[in-house]
Amino acid sequence: MYCGFCQTQLRSADFDKGHALKFGTESVCKKCAPEAVRSLPPHKAQALQKAMDSAAAKEPPPPQTSTPQTGTGRIPHVTPLTRRVTAGKSGGAILGFGVGAVVLLVVATVSLTSGKPSSPVSQGPVSPKISAPSPDPAGGGQRAEATRETFRKALAFADTHPADLAGQIRLLEEAAALAKGTDIEAETKHALEVAQRRVNEIVARELLALDQKVRAACVREEFKAALVLVEDARKKALSSEWSGEMDGRAREVQSRADTAFRLVREQALRAKPEELRALKERVAKWGLERFDVEEALAKAAPRTEPPPPPIPPGPETAEPAAKPPPAPPNPPSPPTAPRRPAVPDAAKQRDAEAVIKKAFNLDQAKTSKEKADLARTLLQSAVTSGAKAAELYVLLRAARDLAAQGMNVKMALEAIDARAAAFDVDALSEKADLFAKASVKGTDADAWAGAALDVAEQASERDDYEMAVKLAGRAEALARAANDKGLQETAKERGKELADLKRVADGLKSHFMILETKPDDLAANAAIGKFVSLVKGDWKRGPPMLAKGSDPALKNLAEQELANPTDAAAQAALGEAWAAQAEKETPTYKPRARDRAVEWLGRAIPGLTGLAKVSAERKLASLGPTTGPKSRQMLDLGGGVRMELVYIKPGTFTMGSTEAPKQGWQVDERPEHRVTITKGYSLGKFAVTRGQFAAFVKATGYKTGAEKEGKSYGWRKDGSSGEIVGANWKDPVVFKQTDDHPATCVSWDDAKAFCDWATRKTGREVRLPTEAEWEYASRAGTRTSWWFGDAESALEESGWYNKNSGMQTQPVGQKKPNPWGLYDMYGNVWEWCQDWAGPYAAGDAVDPTGPAGGDSRCLRGGSFTDVAIECRSAIRLSNSPSNRVTDHGFRAAVP
């Protein structure tokens, strides 16, 4: 007989001595019993709990020694937990208030006072602070004191590890074991029972929710996602009966997929070419390789029935309301060869795991750094060793697990992507599971929070809003743990937006079903067309549906959109109409409506004159260059290196200043003039870092001018300025840097080479910002010297300059961002711009790009070597495009 969890062989003597327990037809060793109680279905958990209680009652109480206790201090505790907590054995579901209630109930129930019965629960309001039990100086012995100390640890652990519910209960179990034979045994045992019972209820509820999610996924024809949900649940539940239940659910999903495919096959036999393409796309979105429309058509006899009404273009349709025809007597077509290999079977995985464990000494990695280093080694071996399928699978899985344990989220996600590229694995679901299980704290939590928000956006793009909402909630919790208030607020706001999108998408299911049979239904076209246009931003598919819809205002706007006006007056009128519509819309639809108004007004303004132009500019200014939804835009530079962007909307601002140059090196900031930016663009949230520049060099073998000539320029350690031999982006010589510092010693030519490579790498145009784009973003809607006003002293909190920098660069993102979310626009490093240096052109300007030529390029923002007045929004510097200085860097723009 073997333990059903760790597979340790159990003998009769183990049961006799209480080292093993039997419940029903299953057995478990004593070591695995606490974990088993938390993971089994409720009815089995109760049976095992009774067996554990019975065994505990038979154990003789350990001898006690009485030790006098001193002190009556009261240890304060934090407010009861109400944060979202991950339940590791409930399919990765994020538990909310219920878990907080566990800790609250346990702490409120247990009152440990030595030699006294527990006090009744107060009927008055609960105190926001809960204290650990006071030691009893009158007696109780060492074991009672040890129990109290364990309870104190449990409370402290709950405070610092709110997501680790298993750890909290483990400490309660330890306290209950210590309390046996003491006067507080009843209280500790009751507290543990209450916690375990509540956890079992939560797990049961989450497992019930699994069925609802699976059914909902099948209705949306997301069959692969439904199977992933089932398989994830299978991994969390370890009993044989639970596995059988999961088998039944998997068969149900496959059966529904078979039924849906039979219906598609019948439609395909009568479909026109364009309808056939839509059906193929529909089946491809199921994510199941064994269904192939072309193969099914090749095996079927042609039909002559008239085609059914076409399915209108739009997001993926739900399962049709009509009952599908009965299954044909012939079996379904055999599966086609998968594009990616299937996951190796369990036996092969076990064999490979034994080999890899021995070859790489996996058990030797103890610290976080050792685990992260070993994960990197495993990833490299997976790429270069030519491992067989099972070994490759296990290598990448082990790399993921070790990277997560080593707190390296980038590497863990890289391992997941690599495994999904090599095997039939759903990367997005696995990433969500990674964040659900992670227990991260301190500085590591910030990186995990940002990554969780990135994956939430990936889930949103796949229209899996339920997953996206959970990931945004996890990102918020991690940002809170990292004390990153800015990211916490971003995640919180984005979570609200995603929850609203989920609500809207759920409400559209009936409309999708209606369009299956009634493609001209007015209400359905209006509802779905609005979602496609004003949520998904699809202006090709949305307007035709709105034009057929029942909403008069949106119908009129859609007809104008379809006319695609080229006359400036008509464009301005359409922009004004969208602005008016935006004011009527709910928060879900308002941002896209305002975006559309901004876009049409931006197109119109260059062709307008007189009062019409003034009116359009005022309307554009009133809409404001907000940063839109709290989503994070990213450029993936490869190798786990990314660049975060901030979207800047079009608008008009006052560029320059009235100040005459005070230094010979300054470029004239005069005159003040009105500038209109007609097209939105994205700007790097931070200056390009050394780590990002290193990714470029690694990919291309590029050599900077400083490396070729063996020198840069800047301030030397003795306070003089001039050549610095050996200084380059890798090592500025005069100060130390990490990959989080801004790249320095780079010329304009080097910066452009980086942007050209990033364009090829990402498929998006990447370039340096124009001076106008840089200053517009820097001012963030203000006209003062700095975005925070004209008080020079306030720069201390917003930029690195000569008074606070230590005369060296500092890691990006350490100071306050401006109102549009951009960091370090003042100081740290001067930032190269696209323009040639020269005086501003007379009069107002639209999308200015500077002089047509020249001998030097512009830089903006000041640096760590400069005084505050030289780190303003309007300050201008110029230098030769080939020159490189230790305080010169750059920031990327994406149109």
C-alpha cells in the first residue's frame, strides 16, 4: 500500500503507530495528511480530518515542564485580511474576501489566556486591530508559551504573506500540536477546525465555478481553453475520484466540439468561398488541431442545398441557438497531424526528470540566486543541447519552476513561451497559473506586478476578460507588496476597466447568437457594432454594423465614417460629432469615442483657416491629451527585454520660452509659439537603459563610435572636462552603472542605429522624437518652467541634477513621473531628438520637424551634471551627431 500523495510505501506497522492514516479506500502518510485535507474534495477531506483527530486522540501527551513566564506585553496585529489571496489548490482561482474571512474568523475565535477559558465573542463592532495573546505569568509551562509564540508567528505570517494560506494553516497546525495536553488545547484545535472548514468550503465553491467556466467557454466555442481549465484542475486535485471527474468533463468538452464541428461541416458543404473562409477561421479559433474543414470537405459528398444566411463579420460568434443536427452514422474524420508536438506522456517525463535531476544537481540550488542561475543554465541547455522531446519538455518546465522560485519573472515567462513554442501548451493559461501561485514580496514584487499587468493585456487581446481581471487584481496586490503606488493605481484602474469590459462582453452573447440566424437584426448590429468600434477599435468591421443598427446617432456617425470625408470642413464636423457623442457615452465607450474625435480634428486642422481653425483647435484642446486606458504598451526587444511606452494623444501647446540664452552652448528657446501635434504617438516611459541597448548590441554586434575610437567626453573625476579614455556605453569609467541606468556615451548616430534595429525587430516604426514631440510630452499640458510649476526647489523630487545626483547617472524611474506618466524628463541624461539644431521658424506650426539640414542635432531635458535652470521643459542643447558624452542618452518614440 502506498501514500496517495507522495507514493511512499506504507506498512501495517505505520498505521498501528499512527505514522499513516486510512480514510475510506485511500491511504496517506502522516506527513502528507495536512496538505491532503486542504486539497481533497470536502466529503473526503472530512473523512481524513476525522482519521487525523482520532489518531491525535490516541497519542500520549508529551511531558510538560513548568517555566515561570514574565511580561504582559501585547503584540499588535494588523487589520484582518481582506485582500485577494491565491488558493494554490483551487485551480489557480483568486480568492477574495472569503480568505480574509478565514484569518478574521480564526483570530476572532481564538482567545488564548493561560489558565482561563476563552472569552465570548463581543457583539459590538470588531476592532480594526487584533492582538496576539498575552503570555500568562501565572503558569502554563513551556509548551503553552511555545503555543503562544507559534500563534504570534501565524499572525505575523498572515500579515507578511497574505497569499500563502497553506503557510498560515500550517502554523495553526503546529500550534494545535503543541497545545495537546495543555489548558489551551480546545481553543487551538477549534481555531484550526474553523480555518480548515472554511478553506474546504471555499475550495468546493471554486471547483463548482470551474464547471461554470467550462460551460461558458464551450458556449463561446473556446474548446481549447475549456480543456486547459479541466487539465489545470486535474493537476491541483490528487485523488483518483477527482481525476475521474475531470475525465468526464474533458469528454463532455470533446463531445461538444464534435457536435459543433458537425454543424460547421454541414454549413461548409453549402458555403460560398467567402463564407467558407469565415468557417475555417471560426474552427481555427477553437484551438483543436484535429478539426480540419478542408479535410472534412474532401471526405464528404457534395451537397446542392441553398446556402444559409451569411454570418456577419464581427468577433468570434457563440454557439448557435439552433439545435445541431444529429450526428452522422460515420465516425468523425481522423485528426490531422498537429503543428506542434503533443506533451510527452507521464512515463517519459518521469524518466527524463530523473536524468536531468542527476545531470544538473537540481537539489543543490538553495538560494534565490542559485535557483535563478540554474534556471538560466537549463534554458540555455534547452536551446543548444538538441534534447529529445521529453527531455526538452522537462528542461523547460524545470527552468520555469526554478526561475519562479528564484523570483526571476522574466526568465519564468521566457521558459513558458519556449515550451509553448515547442509543444502543444497554452502559454497564456500557464502564465496566469504562474502568477496565481507566486508568493512574492519586497523589491521582486514590482517586476512581478508589471509582468502580471502585461499578461492581463494579452488575455484582454484574446478576449478572455475573466482571466484579464484576475491578472490585473494580482498585479495590484503585487504592486502593493512592492509599495509601488503608481503601478498599484494603474493596475487598480485597469482592473476596473477590464471588469467593465467583461460585463459588456457577457451581455453581448445573446446578440451574437441572434446574428447567427438574423444577420440584419437592428439591435444586435447596433450593440455589437458599438463594441467592435468603441472597445476593440476596429474601424473596418464596426461602422458597417453600426450603419445597419438601431441607434440613430451612431448610425449617422457610421455613415459619415463610411463616406471617409477628405474635405477639411467635413472632417472637422465629424470630429465635433464624435466629441458630442463621447459626452453621452458610458466610461466603457467614452475613451474610443474621444479618440475618434481627436483623430478627425487632427486631420482637419491643417486644411482649415480663420474661425473654423480656431474652433477646431479649441475643441481639440478641450478633449485633452490624456493617456487613455491604464494599459501598458510594450516593445518586445527579445531575450526577455522590453521597453514600456506611454501613449500621447494629439493636442496644441505653447512651445519655447521668452528667456534669452544664458550660456554660449544653449540653443535659443525663443520665441514662444503655438504648435499643434495632429497625430498621437507613444514615447518611452523611461530613457533607453543600458540593458535595452545591450540587447541591441548582442543581436547585431554593433560597435558604437566610443568603442571604435576608444574614448568619450564628459566630466572627469578631478572635476575637469574633456576626453575620457575607454569610456563607452558598457562602462563610462567615471561612474558605475547597472542595466537599469540610462545608456550613456551614445551619439545621435548610435541612437538612430538602435531605433532602426528596434523597427526591424518589432515590426513597428521606432525613431527619436522630434523636439516638438519631446517638449509637448514633457510639459504634459502645462506652460510653466517645469511641469510641477516654477519653483526650482521642487525639482528635487522629479529629476536628477547636480545637487542630488552625486554627479553620476541614477537608475531610471526613481523620481516622480510627470502627469502623463513619463519619468526623468528633467535631468539624469540629455536626450537626443530627431531635429537638426536651429532657430524656431516664425509663427505657429503644425507637426514641426526642425530645419532641413545642419551640422548638429538637438538634445533636451538637462542632465545629472547641470543646475536646475538647465533642466527645464524649454531648454535646448546641440551637438554633433557623431559626438558622445557621458551625460548624453536618448528616449525612443513610436508613431
